[in-house]
Amino acid sequence: MAPPRISVGLFVTCLVDLARPKVGLAAVRLLEAAGCDVVVPRAQTCCGQPAHNAGDRNGAAQLARQTIAAFEDVDYVVVPSGSCAAMLRRHYPEILAADASWSRRAKAFGGKVFELTAFLADVRDLADLPERPGPKGPRRIAYHDSCAGLRELGIRNAPRRLLEKIPDLGVAEIAEGEVCCGFGGAFCVKFPEISERLAADKCRAAEKAGATELAGGDLGCLLHLAGKLRAEGSNLRVRHVAEILAGLDDGPAIGEPVTGEPVTGEPDAGEKARG
Amino acid sequence: MKITSNAFRANSRGALQDRNLQDALGNLKRGFQEKRRKAKARLPEFEELQDHAVAIKEHSLDHLDFYLERFEKEVTARGGKVHWCRDGAEARATILKLCKDVNAKRVVKAKSMIAEEIAINDYLEANGIEPCETDLGEYIIQLRHEPPSHIIGPAIHLKREQVADTFREQHSEFPDARKLDAARDLVDEARHIMRPRFLSADVGISGANLLVAETGSVVLLSNEGNIDLSRALPKTHIVVASIEKIVPTLSDANVILRLLSRSATGQEAAAYMSFLTGPRGADETDGPEAFHVLLLDNGRSDLLKGEFERILHCIRCGACLNHCPVYGVTGGHAYGAVYTGPMGAVLTPLLEGLEHAAPLPEASTFCGRCEEVCPMRIPLVGLLRNLRVRLLKKKPDGLATRRRLGVWLFFATRPSLYHGVARLLLRLAAPFGRGGALSVGPRAGGWGRRFPVQGGPTFQEMWRQREKAKRP
Ligand code: SF4
């Protein structure tokens, strides 16, 4: 028997909102298939990690209070990102610890926050994925575990279990999968050479896994890796796991041109990526 | 050593281009990780030991004065002497005086991070005393005039061939054509040179892995057996130890030792474990005639009871270095300080001043692997973040970041305005983003110039439209 309907607030994340709105659509589709009434509070913006990790405690606290207030009426808060989910779930209570009443609210709030795949697999025990208009036929997908999801929330099996529900889809394991891809938020701008080297190592490992696609649950890492792969002219196509699960994986992958027209700036990299 | 941590960016760029370094790092990192993983898996009570070890450290630091005084009492009762040193300068002066008192010409040293911290080698040399390293790694970097690059493997940044080249260059007493391909050859040659020095040294200097209050013992680990030689042969032995090394009892020491070797090298225990307890007794056949212990503070007591106290739990196992993605591609020298990797990125700014090590707290992706493997469960990411809080408040470094964050926060805390502006910006960006990428950050080299962004409607915009369409 399907569990009773529940209300879920989608915390979109600023990156999905701006850089890959399709992931948000995919998340909604999946949540609705899992029997959830989805709302998207407009009073949300960013989880506050850029402030938190830059050492701006005040800024982080402001955004924490804003987010908590925006989601007070829902049963669950679901986030298509392990790193933002960890921020909401684990860091908000720390950030607001000094203020007794906000600390209480932050703890209650944290308890209802889940990363998307963990929510679908563990909380809702989703049996069937939505109808798939997407591509058919065998495919091998390398899965990138993002650090925050993996280590702060312990997410490893959930996305794999869900992906394996798709007929003919195999998940390829990336060697040394627990190693960081080098994104690190502001880190990739402050230390571009180190960041790029770590991305290159991750891309090589993903290619060696024998996959044609690379999926993950965090858009930050995926944009970073897609940027690197495209700069190299690799054929590996990058998508957020929600797009694949929701069957919204027929259009351009992350970093691929929206239309067939030539790529601005770097024509040859674009050619290769499409080829 | 003179710290160059502020040059981390340039240092790390150089390191990434250094083929030899990259080869050396690749091999060693993997070896260490695998060995630690297996050693942990073989010990079911590993996590219980961790809890126990953390509790021991907390207790020892809470009663630091009590246990240090007890330690002094025990050392004194056994005929040794304790010297309290506030900083490196006091420690150096004390060591020099002790050496001069016995007319020392040559001292032998066992590997010690504290000796590096107070830069004792250069100081002794400048004062006419020859310091001889007895640890192979330390010996190699001494020949090359380099600082250590790793807390347990000082010469880990070098490949065997580089060591062979150094030996050929510096050991002129051996024939040029000799074979130096295997690790064995290198060890034998170094031993040949080092052994006679042990015999002729007047003073031995070592560090301490732990200090035991109840017995006044100094615990030392090694895999080469060199520590015992530095202790047993010279007439005077000097231990340099920082104050947070203290534990109350021998059984407390045992808990930490079980974690230490497994986390460091994946061994059940180090090959040699020495407990130095005072000078040679009347009924003993070996050991030094004089036994001195320097207890060095050098900024540590300032960290007690504060937001950085947990870094004093560090037992210098090196696991956080071995698992750090940044250390794994830059190596230790890029950090420009004695302590490197995640623990060094925390400790160096605290000991040397944030202004001398400003890039270090930022040189982390916060991937959290360091704290996952830290046997003492030190929240390294949180400590680095605390340092970033300080960094942000500092002028001028923090000013630019504060401005950027300020502008962003202005919008991020006004959702309606934020969504409107986001919509507008993406509209404007759309024609450029159709190729799948936008150029971002003029400073971001490589791929960073092409951060893949689509342009077009935001998700919020799409969602509003969908909601509108649903309404009757
Ligand atoms: S911080 Fe932890 S992992 Fe790193 S050296 Fe110290 S004890 Fe070992």
C-alpha cells in the first residue's frame, strides 16, 4: 500500500534555480510520483553555504533563519543536493545554537530535511519511477558521490538503488570514489590549478570506469566536472541523477549546447562534446 | 624554519608541475590509505578506542598543570631534570647550554617535529655543534637542506632515484660506480655513514610521542631502531616535547599508541617502542648519565579552553595528510611550514599567526576526509572554518571577500528582489549560455573560464508558470 500523501517543500538550491532548472522539474516529478504534494516556497534563495564557508557567521545565520521560516508548514524539506541538504540538516542547528528559540526551530527543521535520493529511497521507499519518455537501451553510468552527501549524510546506496530500477541501466563504480572532485565552492576559484588537477583525476577515473555518462547528486560538482570534461573534449555526458530518474534525460547534458549552433568561444571543444 | 605559507599558491603551482613529486605522492598516498584501512578493519574495537582516547585527551588538557607537575616530580625523583620553555628561543638556549655544559661537539638526533618547530639544527650548527640525524628520512632531507614534507615521513616527497643522486653527490667516500638502485642499498649506505656518528656523539636529542605523568616516562616510537641509539649511547639525553603530549598513566598511553601506529602506517605497533624513564640507574647497564626533558609551550596554552583546543588532541599520526586531496597533489612543502596538510593548515596559523599563513585555512575543499580518518576525531573542517571567520575579519585580506559577500547577501536575504534579479540576469545571459557555458571569474584558470551554465528561465520562474497554468 502506498504511504499516505504528505506535503513536501522543495528547497531548489540556488545552483539548480540558476544553472540547471531542469533538475528542479525532475525533482518535482519524482516527488509527485512518490505521492507527495510539492510546494516551492518563494521565500527561499540560497542555503547560505557561501557565507558559512567563508567564515561569515552572521550572513549564514540570516539565511538559515530565512530558510527555516519559509519551510515551517511542510512535513518534509527535500533538497536535490547532498551538500545543501547537509547545510540545512546539520549546520543550521550549529549556526543558530546560540539563540535558544531559533536553536529549537533549527533542530526541528533539520529533522525533516532530506537529500532527494535518500528521501525517495529511504523515507518514501519509492517502488516505481515515473514513466520514461527518455532514451531506451543499455547504458552505463558512473556515479560520483559528492563529499558532503557521502560523509555528512551517509548517502551512497540510495541513488544507486534508484538508478538500478531503470531497465538496462548499469552503475559503474569510479575507482577511489570517495576522493573529492576538487570543486569546493569558492575553493575552485581561489585555487584553480589544484581544483583543475583534482577534476582531471576524477574525470580520468570516471572514464576508466567504462561509462558513457557521469551522474551525481550535487550540481556544484557536476558543473565543475562538466566544465573540465568539455574543455578536454571528452565524450562523457554529465547529468544530475534526478534528471535520469525522472526520465528527463533526452535533452542536452550539463554543459552541452542548448541548440545545434556553434559554441561561443571554443568551437572545437563543443564539436567534440557533441560528437 | 622560516615559514613561507603565504606563498602557498605559488608553491602549489610549482608542486603540480613537479613530475618527481607527483610520482612520489601518488604511490605513497595510496600505500598509506590502504594500510590504514586494513589495520582499522582488523581491530573491531577501533572506534571504542577512539572514544576512549578523546576522553583521555580531554581529561589531560583539563588538568594539564596537574599532570605536567606530576610528570616533573617523577622525572626528578628518578634523577632527571625538567626544563620549562615558553617558546622556541628559550628551548634553543636551554639545549645549547646543556650541550655546552658537557662540551658537546656532536649531537645525534632522533626524528622530532618539535626539533623542527624550534629549528634546533641550524641553531646548533651556528654555535659550532654538529647535529647528526639518525632517522633515514631526516638524514636525507638534512643532506638536501630541505624541511620535512610529512610529519611521519619527512622525505616522502622524494623518489628513490633522487635519494640515490643525493647520496652520490654527498657521500664522496664511496666509489662512483656503486649500485644504489634498491632501497636496501640506500639504507646500508646511510647506516654505514651514520653508525660511527652515534658512537662519537656527546648528546642525544629526541622528541616524544607521549609523556606519562604517573611514571615520568617519555614514549618514543620508531621503525628504524635509531631512537634507542640516540638515547643509549651518548652520555646526555635531551627530550624536547610539547606540553600537550602528556597523558596520566601508562595504560592511557597504551590506548593512544594502539590508535597511533594503525592510523599512521597501518602497523599494529611500531617496530620499536621505547619508554625512557630517567637516566641510567645504578643497576642498569646502559642509558644516559644525564636525562633532560624540555617541556615546550610555544603558543599551546593559549589554545586551551578556546575554540581551537581540539587541535591539541592531535597525536601526529599523519592520517589526515595521507587522505587529503590537496596535500595529495601539492605535497607538504607547498604549505611552507613544519606542520602540513589539514592539521598543519589548522596549527600553523595558530602557532605562527594567521597573517603569516593566511592561505592555509582556505586551501581546503572541506571534503571532510581528514576528520573522517582522524583517530582523535578532531573536527578539522570546523576548525578551518573558525580560522576563516578570523580571516574574514582581518584587513586587508578579508575586505574584498566581505564586500562580495555583502552584495550577494543583500539580494539573497530579499527573496522577491533576488528572484527578479536572477530572472533578469539569466535573460541577459541566455544568448551567451546557449553554447552550454558561461565565462566566469577572470582568475579561474583552465576549465573555470567555461563554467557550464545554460541561461534562460530560472526554476522559480518555471514553477510560477506551472502554478499559474494550474489555477482555474
Ligand atoms: S589531526 Fe588527526 S589525523 Fe591529522 S595528524 Fe593529528 S591525529 Fe592524525
